Amino acid sequence: MPKTSIRGMCPVTVNQMLLAQKLIAGKWKFVILLFLSDGTKRFNELNKLLPDISQGILTQQLRELERDGIVHREIYKEIPPKVEYSLTDIGRNFIPVLGHVLKWIQFYNERQHQLRE
């Protein structure tokens, strides 16, 4: 693997990294995006897929993702109200990045397992 260094990065690159961190920071955002990568989900579906998250935090994370243009919220005017969440083009474009992160996590877990043996 080639040696990688972030020393000497130009300020523009640093600012881009900070923006990326801001957009995807949040304990649940990666997992929310992972579930939405399978298709549109209703709020209750996401809530059931994430049993350890409170409704308030799920709402907050979804609103942030919507505000940042990563997730689309569709509200249907019916009773009871129906709300669906899906990925925007920007969100779908992030899924390959998420795949690379998941591969890195697998590598990390394997390496940690090897070090413990």
C-alpha cells in the first residue's frame, strides 16, 4: 500500500475534508445511508431497522441529511401522514464511498483479530 500523508495539504483540501466530515458526522448517518441505499424507507421502517436509536435522534439525523441534500423526504397528504425517505443523486453518489469504508472496516477488524492472536 502506498505511503499516504496529509501533511502539507493545501487549505482548500483541508476545507473540503472538513466539509465532508460535517456532512457525514453523526453516530447514525452511515447506517441510515446504508439502509436507504436499498431503496425508499418510511420513518417507522428505519426506526425498526435501528432499534438502538431514539425517534428524536433519528429525526434529527434525517433532517440534517435532508438539509444537506443527501436525503429526500417525501410527504404524502393523507391521514395518517405518510413520509418516505430516499437518497438524492448526491446521496446515491456517496454509496460507493460507503462501500470503501465498509471494506476498510473489514480490513481493520481482520487486522485487529490477527494482532490479538
